[in-house]
Amino acid sequence: MATAVEAERRTDSPTSVGTPTREDTDIIGKRVGAELIDNVLMFVLYVAVMVPFVGASALLGGAGGDTAAAAAMGGALVGTLLASLSLYLYNVGLEGWWDGQTVGKRLLGITVVQEDGSDVTPGKAAIRAAPLLAMAPFGMLGVIGGILSMPVFGCFLVVGIVSIAVSDKRQRLADRVAGTVVVEAH
């Protein structure tokens, strides 16, 4: 007999899987592959957003004077913040409004759903992508920030892997907070 949650769940949704079990989340290889694909795409997105601001900043900075230097630094700062925000929005936008899938997840046939098997909401996608926001301040420090961000990113990665390994439904901490799991798309 179906539970009330399962009865209310949309059955025509490509992400409707019922209440996911530990076996449903046994897709570690696909998760890693999807993450690699998405990281390549996010790098391209980051550069595409950042380059116009850096180019404009270089032109302004090359004009000489304190005002031009300040404008150049401001342009680089705005570019860094917008580029960092674009990475967060890539995940939230796609997972929240594209059947719980980023491009990498879609290519590898996995999706994010809520713990009860219902479709992920934009709010839940925003919570699960929140760790990306923690990386944004490092971008404001230029090359030094890039170097400093490596151990922080490494810590996020280790915590994520350990969390996936020890949790009942292979969830990262952000998945636990958001109440989401990653499963095969149906």
C-alpha cells in the first residue's frame, strides 16, 4: 500500500523514484563523473564571466592614475563576485528547474530528489549548493586567494567523501541539510 507521500507524488516526473533506499544511491562512480563534467563546464562559465571584467580592468588600469587603478580593482572585484555567483547559480538553476539535474548529471543519468523521492525544489537545490558560496571570498584575493582556496576546497572534498561513505543514503552534508539524495534518473 502506498504512503500518503507516494500517493501525492507526481508519477509522470522523470525524477519520481519513490522513497530512495541505500541501494538507490549506490552511484558513486556516476556522481564523480558528473562532478568532473560539471566542474569543466563551471570553469568555462567562470572564465566567460570573468574575462570581460578583467579585460576592462586591465584597460582602465593601463590608463594610469589612482582613479584608473581603483576602477580596475573594482572591476576585477565585481567580475570575481559575479563569476563566483554564476557557479552557484549553475547548480541551483539547473538542479532546481531542470528535473534535479546539472548537465553532468543528465549526461550520466542521475538526478537529485528529496528524501521522500519527490522532485527537488529550487530551495532545496539552493541549500545543497551553499558550499559553493563559501568559496566566493577567496576569488577576491586573486592568485593568493586561489592558492588559499585549494586546502579549503580539499577539506570540502574530504568531508563530502567521508559523509557519503558513512551516511545511510550516501549524502553529503549539504544533502543532509537540504533533505536530498542523488539517485538514478527514471
